[in-house]
Amino acid sequence: MIRLATLVGALALCATTLHAQAQEIGSATHLPLPRYVSLKASEGNLRRGPSLSHRIDWVLTRRNMPLQVTAEYGHWRRVVDRDGVGGWLHYSLISGVRTAIVDDEMLTLHTREDPDAPVAAMLERGVVAKIDSCTRDWCRLSAGGYRGWAPKGHFWGVDEDEVLD
């Protein structure tokens, strides 16, 4: 019985190690892919390919908008927004500051990680908030001078299993 428990533990450790090794790493930054970032500039051109000679398909016009980096090529990053719209964006237009965009009609920010906690603020759909930190199930967001905790799954810009300090 003890050998079986040891074997199961060893297999779980191997699976965890293989999963960590299987995580794709960006060729330019050596950071994990995919990963979330935000738009640093107030405008950014999404191109069909990773160079200035490629056609512009979309123009991002909202500073701090959360984006997900899915690929890297030199100074270019392939990004997508919450709607799946994507293209190649120059790295100088990207910030590592984590932000989220509200998906629900209204998102309640609580004073602590508890749905019964007092309400700190209400954020409307489309509001972009800075992510201060995240636990397994909640994130602390700040927007418009307000700060509070919201359960994951009601905004886009963080993975369900992601923990941020």
C-alpha cells in the first residue's frame, strides 16, 4: 500500500514537471506564452504580419486595454483582445501592467474576498481596471479611484488558475 502511494505521488510529480516543461516560451522574451499584457499607447496598429510593411487590419484605440500575447517574432508580438480580434503589434506599444476588462453588465467590487462583504464600487461592462493582485478565486481591481475584490470569471485579462502578487 505504501509503495502504491509513493508511485502515485511520483507520477503526479512527473506530470506536473512535464506540464511545466510543455509551457511554450517566447523566442524573443523567454516569457511564457500565452500571457496577458496591456496596450501602453493610446493607439496601436494590428498588422497582418510582424513588420511595418504588412497591412494594418485593426487599430486599437484604448490605452490600458488588456491583450493576450500568443506569439513573438523579433520586436513584434502577436496579440488578441477579449473578442478574439488579433494581429501583430510592435513591442514598444505593450506594457507588462496587468489590466482587465469587465465582461458582465455590472461587476460588484467588494471590500474583501467575500460575496457578502460590503460593496466598494460597481463597474459597468467595458470598464478597464488595473489588476492589483489575484488569489485562486478573486482579484483585487482598481478603477476610477475605487478599489475592491471581484470573483474571477466576470472580467477578461487573467486566467482562472492564475495567482498574482
